[in-house]
Amino acid sequence: TFIIDEQGVIEKIFTPRDIKTATHGDQILSL
């Protein structure tokens, strides 16, 4: 899960599901 706080800082929180979707998350951030 990618969380963007009020300051615009992106925090990466890794859970078992996020490990599988890490690549998908990177694609979203690259848009």
C-alpha cells in the first residue's frame, strides 16, 4: 500500500499482498 501524506511524502507499507503487487504499485507511481 502506498500512502501519500499531506507533505507529499510517499511511505511504502509492505504486507504479504503488497509484495505480490509491488510491481503494479511502481507502475502507478510512474504515471
